Amino acid sequence: MLYSDLKGRKLVDTTSADTVGKVDGFLLDPATRSVVALEFKKTDHGSVVAWSDLTAVGADAVTVGGVSVVVEPDDRLADLATKDGTVLKKRVLSDAGEDLGSVHDIDLDPESGALLQLIVGEKKHRVSIAGSRLLGVGSYAVVVAHE
């Protein structure tokens, strides 16, 4: 599932059938190469939900079993939410020093949140880089292992 397809989806509480927010971002942990939380806007309860607290990531909505899982980020998640932790629009460099373009999107597993691919480059020249190649994310660039 592409993040660009997920952005803007409603967050629905399955216990009340209420919409409690909209997907506005994601928190990627480079160490585990996975999305560990989704960020939400337009919610009265907090701004993030840990991936493990999601009931489902479906074609039309993201669901949770109650609003209590919509929280403010703890220290670990807050660190991932900083400019250093974001990957979209950042340069992608190989560990051999090759500039591969900029991150346009990510492809993630809707079940586990695992990073499947980084989608890199301009519209006509996009390439996919396996998520397993991700080495780190910094303030300037995303670094991936050379092929």
C-alpha cells in the first residue's frame, strides 16, 4: 500500500463507528524498517496511534478499537516525528555515495507496517528501492545500501 493512497483516510473507532481523525503522516523507525505509528489530524484525543494499536488498515478507512489508543507521542515517537525522522522529499544516497534521487512515496505492508519499498525519483523516472536496503535517516538524506 502506498502512503500517498493512505494519506487523508479516516480513522474510525469501531466501538462507536465515529470518525476520530484523518491520516496525516507516518513515523518510520529506520532500525526496524517499519512504520511504527500513524499521525492524525482533526482529532480531539491525540495525534498518533501506534501501528500495533490499529485494528485494520483498509481500502476506505483505518480502524481502532477505541479512542484511548489515539495519544500524544511519547519521547521515542516524538524523536521519529522530527525533521530528522521524516523521509518524504529527502535525498536518497547509497552508502557508496551515489545520489539516487528524492523519496516521493513509500510502499508499506498494511498488515505489519513493514517498509516494502522507497519510491524514488521524478514522475517519469521513478524507481523502487527495497525497504530492506534502508540503513538510516538523517536531517539531509536517507541512506540505503548499495545494490
